[in-house]
Amino acid sequence: MNQATLELDTPPADAIDRVGFDIGWDHAHHGLVPPAELLHAGTPVCQGWMAGRAVFGHRVLATQRATRQWLQLRLLAWRRGIAFECQQVTPHYLAQIHVASCPVLRLPLGGAAADASAVAVERLNPEAGYAAGNLAVLSRQAALAREGVGLHEAMRHAQRAAWGGEPVADLDAAAWWRLAALRSYATPLPFHEAARLPLAVLPPNRVRLLNAPQGLQALVTLQFATPGWSTRTRAMAEMLPEHTVRHDFNLFIGALAPRALEAGQDPLVLRRALEDAWLHERVQRRWQHFVLSLGEAGVEALLARATAQGLAPVRTLSHAPAQATEGWALAEGGRAPQAWVSRRLLPPRRP
């Protein structure tokens, strides 16, 4: 077979940013064109795109919404010097985490990129990279509201909005609690701090819960999402070591159950009712009394045992701490190593 040497106007190999080159290459592989400001020979993205076009020509792969989203997300991460874990964060992964409505504002998602309802794939922990377990889909409005707001500040906003009865930064108390919950799932917290947070929003698909109390919260709450919850919660109570702790658990179930029963069988209505139940003082009080009495070791043991016995109503994977945050670049604060960043190529900040 005859082979030809492909000559491209490229800078020396050590000057090419491999990540940017690969992004350009994948654009060409899917028959897509990178943003215009990157289409000059000085950018690694253009180098990769030109090389890809020469290799693939018109033999390109099919492109779907998730593929475009994947490439846009990689470009954003590359431009801002944020770590992006490519092995697990794929178009298929992004399709799996897609949702029809914003988990914070509960409004349908869609529309142009500048719309409040536009889809935004966000890192739950901004001190970590774009990696599996740290990503969720929000509305652009919710994403803007959380920008620069840490977990404890979101909790203070929620408390202010609840006490004053007025929105804070255009979000009501429940929305701020949902933002705080989302941030907390991907943030390692001390046991007592995680145990006191309300589960104001059920964990989105593929999000990894780094704190055992929240894992137990989610497991127990999701019991009510499918028939047979009474049998399953009784089985969990029997796993508890002491009669007093079992009594505390049953009181907690008794506080949560009426909210589920009142909601009926519609899955979306039931899900939101379960989330809202966590903002009721009685549910929170019963939960904290139970979980703080059980203790950190007891929570981890109950969670492991219930999962092993198949009491989780949805598919659940248990990760070791190091495995759960693999590829998150937590030690680097989410920054990409030796990232190629040029300020003149950064997109404008969202208003």
C-alpha cells in the first residue's frame, strides 16, 4: 500500500499543547468546526483540526447533542486551565446525566445559550476538575447564582431567605438549600457537618456522594420512591445495633413517610415532595437525633450492609475514597497540569 507523508505547518512538538490538539482533532473527526477565534495556525486546536481534516476528510462520525456538549465542555476546560478527565467523561456519560428540568429551580431546560433556562453542565465542587461524579446539569440561571458562592455562604443565603421571607440574589430559601446540597455531595465534610445538612435535592444521576451521612440520607429517602418501602425500612431498622437507635430510626421514618404518602404515585411529584420534606423542621430534627446517635462508624456500617443486601432501590456503586475522586485533581484545586491558557482566547465571563 502506498503511503504519503502529510506535511503540516506545525510548531515544534514540544510547543504543541496536546490537549488542545486532541480537541481540534476530535472536532474534525465529528465533522465540526472549532470556534472562529481558534482557527489560526498559532493554536493547538487549529493544528489538531487541520490534521484531523487531512486524515478523516468526509469520513466523519455521527454527531449528536451530547457530542457537541462534550467538545464545548472540553474547550471551556482547556481555555480556563481546568482539569478534564477524558476516560469517563464522554458523550455517553453526558447523555446519562442529562435532565429535562433544573434540579435547583425546577424549571424546564432548553432554549438559546443566553437564556436563563439554557443547559449548563456544572462542576459541583469547583475545586475539582470536570470528572465523573462531580458533574450535574443545571439551568444557566442556577449556574450563575452559584458562581463564586461556597457551601457555607449558600447555607447562609438559605437561612436569610427563610428568616426574611424574601429571595436572596433572586433565589428563595429552598433553591439555596438545593444548591448547598448539590455542592456538599462532592465536597468532603466532617461527619457532624454532613449529618446536619438537609437532603434538599436528591442526588442527580452519576453524582458521587463523598459523605457517608448523605449516602444514608439518599438511600433511605429513595426507599419511598418505589413500592415496598415499609418492608425495606423495617429490614434496615433490624440492622441497627441497639433498641434505642432503632427507635430513633423509626421516629425518623414516621416523620418522613406522611410526606411521601400525601404526594401520590406520580414519580416527579413524589420526588419533589421527598426533597421538600427535608426542609421541614420535624424531619430534620428526627434525622439528626438518629444519625448523631448512630455515629460515623455506625452510619458507614449501616450503609454498607444495606447496600450489600440490595436495599438500595436504584443501582448503587460503593467507591473507596480514593477511587471516588479519581481524576478530580483535588490536590491541584481542579487545575490542569501545565495547561495551555491564553487570555486573549478566553471566552467572556457570563454576565
